[in-house]
Amino acid sequence: MIEIAKWIVIIFGLFIIFSGFLMLFYPNKAREILRKAGSTNFINYAEITIRLIPAIALIICSGFSKFPYTFLIFGWIMLITSLVLYFVPRKAHHHFSMKSADILKPIYFRLISPFAFLLGLFIIYNASYI
């Protein structure tokens, strides 16, 4: 079980790094993806459900990682926010993502992309000790 959770966490870290590259080189595409959050019932609930997988994996791996409290807190925050989103009306979720995409211009995506790289690398580094 720990081994599966570890690989889920590593894949999650790679996904965050990939997202950073997307934000850096294709910020308009990243903005377009953000606009789709909550746009349909399928996208809304699939997005929330998929978020639960790395959240649970982070919690499972936390006790074996280099920085256990960081993984534990991050995992619980992801888990709780995902569960809360199940009860937020889909249209409100979509409205929030549309507003966020309007505020976040392509240059802002490029500016925050290094943080995605660092977060992804930190997640992988932390999981590599498991």
C-alpha cells in the first residue's frame, strides 16, 4: 500500500512540474483549462474525485517521508477542500474559475510557473525518502 501511495505522490509531483511547463510555455492554454473547471457535471466531479487520490496518498506517505508534517498537512488540506467542493454548487465553482481566469493574465501564469516547478520537485524529493 505504501509503495502504491509513493508512486501516486511521485506522479502527482510530475504532474505539478508538467503544469509549470504548461504555464510557462503555453499560458493561454493553462488559462483555457482553468476556465473549464466546474463547467460540466462530469468535469466538476471528475476533477474533485481525482484530487482525492493524491491527497490520500500524501496522507498515507506522510509518516515515512522526509518532512512528514508537510505531507500530512498538505494532504489533509487537499482532502478537506476536495470534500467541501462536492457540496459547492457546480455553477458557483465554474463562476469562480472563470473569474480567476479573467484575473490571471498569461504573464501571471508565467510568473508563478517557477513555484510549480519547485513544489513538484519538493514533492518528489520528499517522496523519494519513502
